[in-house]
Amino acid sequence: MSGTLVSGTCAGPEEVSDLQSPLSSRFREPLTHARFQELFGGAEPEPELPPEPGLPWLCRLWRRRARACSGPGAWRVLLARLPPLHWLPHYRWRAWLLGDAVAGVTVGVVHVPQGMAFALLTSVPPVFGLYTSFFPVLIYSLLGTGRHLSTGTFAVLSLMTGSVVERLVPEPLAGNFSGMEREQLGARRAGAAAAVAFWSGALMLGMFMLQLGVLSTFLSEPVVKALTSGAALHVLVAQLPSLLGLSLPRQIGCFSLFKTLAAVLTALSRSSPAELTISALSLALLVPVKELNVRFRDRLPTPIPGEVVMVLLASVLCFTSSLDTRYNVQVVGLLPRGLLVDAGGNTQLAGLFSCMVVLSVLLWLGPFFYYLPKAVLACINISSMRQMLFQVQELPRLWHISRVDFAVWMVTWVAVVTLNVDLGLAVGVIVSMVTVLCRTQRVQCLPLGLAAGTEIYRPLRENHKLLQVPGLCILSYPAPLYFATRGQFHRIMEWRLGLAERSRQGGLPDKGAEPIRVVVLDFGGIPFADAAGAREVVQLARRCQEAGICLLLAQCNALVLETLTRAGLLDRMTPEQLFVSVQDAAAHALERLKPTGPKICTV
């Protein structure tokens, strides 16, 4: 039949030994699933507590959990929830304290300018960026498990939060504000950002309780990298008004990037030469420092704090030259006092030192940043996006590895840039899942042949030194078998086994070919099967039985085998037709073909 026999030279039974094929001799009896269970048994079911009549199922579940609880178990739960109880008693004060202090101070110094810069992306006053750099780090130091993780503000989340804040609290059309009106606008936007953060945290807490962290697996690497690269472009364009000294309303919604570019180009003649000079000098300092930190990461004891140096220099220059009053340079203004690994850190204690740096700014050092130009903060945002923008360099390598992943990357990036970050993320996830479905719809069910001198079966198209027995067809189906693939499975089996009078893909089978008498289906590549797919296998067994073909199944995992059994497979097949491996199924098939004196074909 078509797809089962391959032309080649054939040898008689007396020449089989010259091919050194293990099919000519039997090392052991073929092992079926039933025989395997008889010899080795199955997994013992876990003992269940006797039912308690008269109690709701929830109460019975609570009692079962309470009985399983113990003192050591409660202590383990407490250790898991409060990691300092685990590492603090074993803390090596002399060896680790200095490294944690240096790392914490270094990270804290970087958090101060970055926190204020990312606050501009969120459309809230800069002081709230300092709050965001203080409280998360403090909480993570007490509850976190990653000793080298620096928690704080993040550009992409700041940008997404800012779009929501701008939508909820838009800036009035009148461009001129009094000090009181601007303060009220900032307070309303801070309240909107706090509400977004609170409900996001509540949603994440609910997802934690429902153990929905598995949803993150749908964020494939191309989707995440395209998202961050596209978001970095949004950040770059959003900072253009601050770089040029333009007071423009922030664009939100779809096509916001292009709207911002159009507004900047229209108002380009009104740009401030002073702020443009500040931006150019800031980028000239920050970009080379970032490059040095990346290239000499292993040689530097601590990263060079380029942001801090730039903030101090710009603040001093603006104060001494009165740039805010003489050239109308936009400055940060008053910061209200009060609340709301590479660096050598060893434990989470480094986060406490980082908190001390941010706290000192909140309590005492805030007035020193009054004259900090906003253009410098915009340059800090742009320099922070450098690595994200350069992710485009990975596209040629991604094209070489996987064209599908390349397409997912491009579609996600275009969606993020064209629409916005949240819609682009949704488009990327959907496209990524659609590609998975499309791959399951394009499965290649290949016939297998035996590698000479081994017991290994390989697809016939891979090698030209494989053996195949006329009348025996061994097929491998490497895909899930569910409602979306059952039609494909039906068509492939009809074509490969010649069950239909006319093939839908390759014409009629070869008239001179020897008919198929035994079929071995390798189900080792099927991770799961649903009711529709299982019924399709049962129908295939019925049709093979009517056509006089012996159907053998091999390497079914326990879940698939249980589903097939519940669908009624054993009504059409016997347990002796279910084998543990392809080798066992092929050996059994040769026993059935022996009386006819089969020949072995060298492919």
C-alpha cells in the first residue's frame, strides 16, 4: 500500500543473518501491557480515610488536612513563608556583611534616580517613584527567597500603568496650571496609580491562591522579548517631549506612538535649546557608562553609578546657573519629606541597606533634587532601555533556528508598536497559541524502519540503511490526539493503510504492492487523548478488523491507555495487542507473518 512499502533490494529468509538483523532471533518474549502488569504490577493507590457520614465534603476535607498537620510540618510552612528564619541564623557576619552593605548601597543609589525617572512614565510626581523603590524592597527582604534579586520599579510596568492613569485622569486642555492645580492633578493621578497597584496586587494574590502561576508558561520567549523591545520603543518616543523641552499632552490608546511622533514634529520649532543641550550631554555620559558596565562586568567591583553622577552634576549646574528661571528649564521641584549580584551581595540583607539609601532621600536629602532637570530623568529612562532595544539583533539567529518563532516575534513587536503594550501582549499570546495549534494540525505520521544490526526504529526518510518487512507497516504518530486532530488522524490512517478506495492526498495505492496485514502504531509521541480522539482510535480498530488487518498499539502512556480503554478499545482489541515497546510489537508481528515466509527489504 502507499506509504508502507519502499522500493529496494529484497533478501530471502536465508540471507537475513547477513544483514545482522535482530528480527531473525528472539531475545525474549514480546512484552504486552497486560504481561507487564502481571510481572511488575502497577502503582498502589494511596489509602483513603473512611468516609464520615453526616458531614459536608468541605468539613471532611478540613479534618483530613488537620489530621495530616503536625508540628514539624507547621514549622516547614513557616520557614517557607518567612525565609529569614532559614538564612538569618546561619548568617556569616564577618564574611558577608561588608558585601551586603556595598551591594545594598550601590543598588539603592541607582534606585533613587531610576525611581524618579520611572515615575514620569507613570505620570505621577517623582517622589512616588522613591516610594515604589522603598516599600517593595523592604517587603521582599523579609518575604523573598532570591538573594540576588533587585526589586523595584520597572519601565514596562510603569508605562502600562501610566497609560491607565492618563486615561482615568487626563490632563486638562488648558496648558497653563497654577501650582495648586498641578498639585491637585498629581494627587488625583497618584490615587489612580495606587488603585491600579492595589487591584493588581489583589488579582495576583487571588491567582496565587488558585495556583495559576502556570499561566506564565504561555508567555513564550519570543513574545516576552518582542514585548520588551516594543515597549522600549514606546518609552523612547514618550521621552522625546522631555528631551526637547516641550510641554505636550501624553498620547494614549492605539497608535499612541505615531500620535506622539506627529505632535513632536509639529512642535519641534518650540523646543528649548537649553534642555536639548542638557539631554545631549546626559546621553553622552550615560550611554558610554552603561556600555562599560556591561563589557567589564566581571572586572569592576561595583557598577559605575553613572545615573547618580549625572543627577548630581545636573542639579548643581541648574542651581548655580538658575536654568529654571533664566531658560525655563523644567525641574523636578520639591520632593515632600517623609513616607508612604554583580555588586557583591550575599543575602537578602542587601535589600535592607538599599532601603536605607532610599529612606535617607525621602527623609533628609529630598530638597537637594529640587533643581534636577526632567530632561536628565528622561535620559535615564532612555539609557535604561538600551538592552531592550538591542534585542532586535537576535532576529537573524531566531530566523535561523525557527521561522515560526521569528514570525511570532515580528507579529508581537508590530502589535506592541502599532497598538499599545497591553493589546500587543494579548496579540502575541494569541498568535503564539495559534502557532501551537497549527503545529498539531501539520503532523507528519512517518513509517518506521529498523536500523540494521540494532533494535532501533527510525523514520524511513531519515536513513537509507533501514529494513522493512513487506506486509508490515509501523507508523509513528507524534502529536496529541484530541478533537482538533481527530480528522487529521482519520485521513492519515486512511491514506497510509489504504482503507479508502481513493486516497485524498496521493492517488490510488500501488496495484503491485503487497497488501498490509499487520499495522503497528507507535503512540509514544501522544502525550494525551480526549474522548473524541479515543473514539477515533476505536473506529480505526473496527475498520482494520473489517479489512482483515491486525492492529497493534505500542508505547501508550498510562493516561492515554486509560482513556482508550474507557472509550471501548478492548471491545475491538484484546490486551495481547497492546505492547510496551515498538520492538515487542514488531516481534509479535513477525510471528504472525512467519508462515508466509516474509522477506526483508533493504531501504
